[in-house]
Amino acid sequence: MVHPEGAPGRRRCLGYAEFCEKLDRDEVFQRWFAPLLADIDRLAEDTAPAASRLAELQQILITLIDVLDPKAERFPQFRELANATPSTRVANH
């Protein structure tokens, strides 16, 4: 999210702490995120309806990581787990 006080040509992102504070204190900001937060809460209660979609999303994100970091230089300790089959992932944890 772009910081609202960023000047043209000098834009900056809203940091995590600033984002959380704004979400806690700014009612307009809270209303903007309310539908998303409600969806997240609903999903957290029962992931079964979304399990296949979440698994597909995970695989797409793994593919994106492979495109962005083809030499596996970042977080190599997670590559083996990410490239394992779903049954292997469960067996290893």
C-alpha cells in the first residue's frame, strides 16, 4: 500500500506497523478491509471448501518463486519441502 503522505516521485510503501496501526484506528480504512477480514475469518473456521483452491494457489506461488529465484539462492532450506508431493509433505511433518 502506498503511504498517503508520499510526494510524486518520492512514493513509499506503508510499512507493516503503520498498516496495522491504521487498521486498528482508522474507521474508514477498517470498513475498506472489512469484507476481506470477514472472508479470512470464515475460511479460518472451515478450510475444507477451499482446500483444493488453496493447494492450487500454493503450487502457483511455488512456481512464481522458481521464476523469481531460479538458482534457489533465497531460502534453499524450504525448496525441498516445496517441491515434495503433498503426501510427502505431510509425512515429513
